[in-house]
Amino acid sequence: MGVVGIVEEFALKNQDPIEEVDERVEADVGQFWIEEAQRRYDAYLKGELRALEGDDVMKRARSRVAAKYL
């Protein structure tokens, strides 16, 4: 069996643990953003953050992407 065969066999045998890690990471990231959104909303309600117009946010984001990648 060549190197490719060994790698393929390893990948097939270890697919379930890798998928479990992926699922946990996705769940952790999802939970992080839920908590972050709640934190920001609470800060907004307390007057610690101000709301921005969606169009302004998108212009700023596009400008940053263009400056970095174009």
C-alpha cells in the first residue's frame, strides 16, 4: 500500500472523531456569537453602544475588504 492508500485508510478510520470535533467547534463558535450578540445588545440598551446605519456599516466593511485584498 502506498502513502496515498495509508492516508486514505487513516482518514476513513478517523472520520468520526474529526466530525465530532468539528461539531463541537461549530457549537462553541455559535454559542460565542450568541453571547457576544447579547452582550452588545445589553450595552446598547444601557447607552454604552450606539446603533449604526446598516448602509454605513456595509460601506465601511466593503472599504476595509477592498483595502486589504484589492
